[in-house]
Amino acid sequence: MGRTVLIVEDEANLAELLTDLLHSSGYEVVLTTAGRAAERTEEVDPAAIVLDYMMPGKNGIEVVTEIRKQVGSHMPPVMLVSGLSNIEELAKEARVDAFLRKPFDLDTFLGTVDRLAAGSG
């Protein structure tokens, strides 16, 4: 895997901010929708996925389940992000590698992405 991060986020301003932050840290970024996340994961083989929990049509658990079905054992690490107070519980249910509650500190976000992309989950 390279230094590509797949972002599944429906808030355009946040997606743009995270893209700029990741680009400045040497990452390539691919933005996608909840409906195309599994397909795009297979296409770009990201080092990590940043996944919003609440999106139009599907929630984060549904999306991560689809990704697992699509890519099987090649599942990249996933960080779930949400403003919901029960994000830790949702992250456990989704069996993801990390979670952050919105609003989050950008340094914490970048540190978590770096850790996930390095393979230390």
C-alpha cells in the first residue's frame, strides 16, 4: 500500500480541510461517497480509510461491512469519525481500527492517520 487515504465524508468543507491537511503531509487523497466506498477501496488500495458515520443513504457500519465484503483480507485500517456521543460504541460495533469524535483536533487526526497508514492500527 502507498500513501493514499480514502475519505468517505459528505460534509464538503470538512472533506476539503482534511484533504488539504493530508496533502500537506505527503498523502494522496481520494474522496468518495458511501455508495462507492467499497468499489473505490478495491481500486485505489488505500493505506487508510477515514469514514464518516452519518451519511446520506448508509451509515458507517453499513459502509465498512460492504468494504469488507468487497476486499476481503485486504482490508485497510479504518478510522470512524462522527459527532455522535456514542462514537466509541459505534466504532466497536463496526470493528474499526480507530475513531474520533467531531469536532476533533487536526493534529490528533493526522497522528491517527499516520499510525494507521504505518500499519500499527
